Amino acid sequence: MSTFYVTTPIYYVNDLPHIGHIYTTVVSDVVARYRRLAGERVYFLTGTDEHGQKIERAAAERGMAPIELADRVVSRYHELWRELGISHDDFIRTTEERHERGVAAIIERIRESGDFYVDRHEGWYCAACETFYTEKELVGDERLCPDHGTPTEWKSEENVFFRLSKYADRLLEWYRDDPRSVLPETRRNEVRSFVEGGLKDLSVSRTSLDWGIPFPGEPGHTVYVWLDALTNYISALGFGQGGDELYRTFWAGGDTRLQLVGKDILRFHAVYWPAFLMSAGLPLPTTVWAHGWWLRDQKKVSKSVGNVPRLDHLIERFGGDSLRYFLLREMVFGQDASYSDEGFIERYNSDLANDLGNTVSRLVTLSRNIFDGRTPPTPCDDNPLIPVARETVRAYREAMDAYAFQNALQALWRLLAEANGYLVEREPWKRVKEEGASEGLSRVLWNGLEAVRIVATALLPFMPAIAPRVLRAIGAGEPPEGLDALAWGGLPTGAPLPDPEPLFPRIDKAAYVAEATAPEAADLRVGRGGGKDAPVETTEDTMISIDQFFETELRVATVRAAEAVPKSNKLLKLTVDLGDESRTVVAGIAKVYEPEALVGKQVVIVANLQPAKLMGVESQGMVLAADSEGRPILLHPAEPVPNGTRVR
Ligand code: MSP
């Protein structure tokens, strides 16, 4: 059985994840699931990059210890990976001891090669990149970082250096001799010309940093974050830790080692990392694949630009699988792509609700009505859909092998369109009146369902929650475990068809766009009551004056009625009594509180908040809750007080 190792970059924990971070992990998951279906032995790794000045500073700004901030952000990652159906085999954190041992082991090997020396290092430093820049690379008179556009600072310190320059020729050979080494080809050309431009030795320790791994054998030095972070790909497999069977299977003796990264971190993965490995005498990745960026309003999506789409909202409203589909369908892997709320909902309504959802429900409803709640009794092995299905599967597999996910999905949607056209031509809904449960109709409907079965099977890597539901809905039973199931003819005849359930409820575009964009404050509002964005974001502004605080009108209120907000698994609609008035307040607490249990309880609300619509319900205030690792725990007065009492 051939082995397939796929990794994502490990994510910084200075802030919460956004769409750009989840993208690489979703792509890796699609690859991992596809390879498992193809019968390969897969190991899929993701994790977090927790050391360095960036994290140290972000934590200090929030008055936290770095590890506290890391723990919070990591719990959000775990939650997101669950919501998005990510099937990783391991999640590595660079603060784990196993990782430190791996880093010590690679450093020992590099030292044995004679590739370290100590020297003074001076230059312009960007803490956000954790990188020194030359004067030439900086932007403008203010010497701004070319990547972040923020000021750099002058640093002068003793560092351990790695003889990167020694590996220039071997790196160039690698790019030249192995066309898979760095993909897409444009990126390979980019790193090649970077290396051809000359490589300077790389400083791989810092003396001005405490939050990191102590550099073995160099007291007072901390390992440079990129040497630390890159080693995760093998430390997670047990490298340098005795029990290294995974390392031997998936790295040293593995068939494919695929490393997916964003184009901004290509140099680290396609130059520094292979050079470290060469020095340590270890095998290189088989492929470093660099994807493009998600843009919004023409700018790279990023927290600092403030243009991040709201993941919570998208996942809650459309489901993790719809977001996965959008990400894979919209971006040509390797190029940049644009996100917009309008674009998202158009794809959702047209591809998922209409093309996939309606085709399934139309076929299932007809079969149930005509064939007594079952799949049709007569299969069909000679019809115009068969060659189309065969060609679809060929195109799909070819695209999946080339990481051209968009093409793979397009091929499947062509088959769906053909199946629909086939039905429209044969009009089973009309013919049933004359023919009843005829053999001809049985063949027509069976063919339609069989085409959908093939599409749903091929969608298993993309939509791991919905595709199995489609298969069950059309009577195909449990999801298959191999790609053989893509061959024509697998749908059972006369199998019971369960009651139809809506797969992708249509969503009104205008209403959604208003809801998603209007109350930006809603993030905090829902966040305070249990959203995941609260713990880190709300601490960003540090000190306020007492007057500023009193601008917020906090009051005690009694909950008179509570009910779930339709289609939301997080929101409750509360009717609260403020003494002289009654209000509706929407709170993101449904995962922790049953509505009935709240009636009669006193809570604290923000009474002077601008009203905002959440999932179509106007909220006239916000309920306060402690955020206990993402679980909202309501605040109550310690003894009953009149409704409307102010909280100060
Ligand atoms: N910690 C380093 C990686 C170390 S790997 C040994 C890091 N972390 S990161 O959190 O800043 O970024 C992780 C990944 O997210 C990168 O691959 C980056 O390209 C990706 N993205 C961040 N913003 C992005 C977009 N707007 N669009 C697509 N991906 C982008 O770098």
C-alpha cells in the first residue's frame, strides 16, 4: 500500500483563524480523504506555531501569558476543524515536548554537518515576519516591511548562523531535476530565481527572545521560530524521539510527502526547509505546493486589513460543507480568488440548493411516489448517461490527481446537468399519469438516481457530511470505502427511500447580504454570549476611562419567555422584562442553555445597544455571559433585585 503524507502550515496563535487559514486545511482534508478512498495509507497533519516575538507581543498586549493565548486560539482551531469535518490524524503544537525533542534532534544533525557558526547579526527586523530585511528590500523612507507595510526595527545581536549559501547548488538541482519539487511551475521559477540571486547564510537563533525553544549548546540563545516551526513536519512523526515508526513510514520511507502552503511562506518551505533537511541528511518533501490568496475588495484577507468574512456566520447559516464546497469551487488552486458575500450565496443557491439539492429531491420524490417508497425496480445498463458518467469520472480523477479541484467539481456538475437534461427530455412526471410504474419509467428514474449516486460518491472528499446524506437519501446506503464505487451500476433496485429532508434550504440573497454585513457589532454581541471571536478580540483595546465605561448601560432584567431562533443552533430569542418595558434580545447561548430553564431567571443586559438583526430577529440589547472556553455562562445578580436596576 503506498503512503501519502499531507501537511498544512502550522498556524500562528496570535489571533483567531480566518478564511485564509482554514483554506489550506480544507484543501489538505480533501486531498487526504480522496487518497484514503484511492486506497492509500494516509497521514494528515496540522497544528499551531506558538513561539516567537509575534506571539509574545500579542499575548502581552492582551495581558496574558503566551501559552494562555495559545490555548485559547488552539481551542478555536479544534472547534473549527470539528465544524468543518477535518479528518487530520494529528495536531501538533510547537510548545509540546515531543516537538522540542524533534527540534533538538535536527539541530544536532545540522551541527554534525558543521553548518552552524556564531556571528554578530545586524539588520532591519520585522517582528511580524520574524525576519531580517536588507535596506534594499524595505519600503520607503520609513523602512517598512515589504510584506506587512509596518515599521521594521534595527536589531544587532550575536546569532547562530546556518550555512544556507552552501546549499544553493543542490537546491537549484532539486528544482531543475524534479518537476514536482515546487508547484505550480510559476512558483518553482520564482524560488529558483531567488536562489540564483544568491543565498546568504541564515541566522537561526535569537538572544532577545525568551518565548521559544532554548538553542541546544548555546546558552542564552533561542531557536529561530522558522527553524523551530518547520521541524514540526517531522517532529509530529516522532523524529528524534525513539518511537519513530511514523517517521520511517511517512517521511523517510514514504511515497508522497505533500506540503501545502500559501504563497507568502513559499521561501521558507521551498528554500530554508529543504536546506535544513539536506544538511541533516534527511529526505526532502516530494512536493511543496503553494496556493494563492483569498482576497476581498482586492486586498488579501487579513485581520490587520479588517476584511475577514465571518466564519461563524457562514458555518452556522450554510453548514461547514457548503463553505468547503465554495472554497474549493471558487479558487483555481494556485491562483488568487475573491471572496464576497454575494458570490458565496450565489454559489450556494445555484450549485448546491438548485443543481444538487433540487435534483436529488425531484428524483427521490418521484421514485417514492411511483415505486412505493423505493428505488426503481429495473436498473439500466444501456443509456446516454453512461458514457457521460464514464467521462466525468475520468476527468474527475485526472483533476484530483493534479490538485485541480475546481475542474473536478465542474466535471461533476456537468454530469448533474446532463442528468437533469435527460429527465427534462423524458418527462417522467408527465408520463406517470399514463404509464404508472412502467419499466420505461423505472429505467429513466434509476438512471437519474445512479448519476446522482456517482456525483455524491465523488463528492465524499469535498462534502464529508452532506455527501453521505445524499447517498442515504437516494437509497444507496452507507458511503463506500473505495473509488471503485464510481463505476456505473451501483445503485440497488427496490431499496427503501427514507423520508426526504431538505439538504440545502434556499437562502434569500438580499436578506442574507444585509444580515451578514449590517451589524458588524453582532460579532461581539453574539461573541460575548458564546461566539468564538470574543475572548481575543474584545481585549484588543486596553484602557478606557470610567466615563467611557458608563456610556454602556447595563441593567438587570428577568427573562419572561425564551425560544430557539429557527435554523440557528446557537441563538435563543429572549423576551426580557426591564421593569418599565419589555424587550426582545437575541443571545448566542443555545448550546449551553435550554430555553425553558431560563424563564424566570434574572440576567444582565446591555440596554443601550443599537438594535440589530440576527438571523432575521431584531435584538434590542445583549445579554452578558462569561466566556468559558467558548461556552457562554450567564451572569445573574447574587440576589433578586428590581427589574431595570443598573449594574455598575
Ligand atoms: N506560522 C507560519 C507557518 C509556519 S509553517 C512551518 C504562518 N502562519 S499563518 O497563520 O500566518 O499563516 C498560515 C497560512 O495561512 C499560510 O499558508 C498563509 O498563506 C495562509 N493565509 C493567511 N492569509 C491568507 C489569505 N488571505 N488567503 C489564503 N491563505 C492565506 O505563516
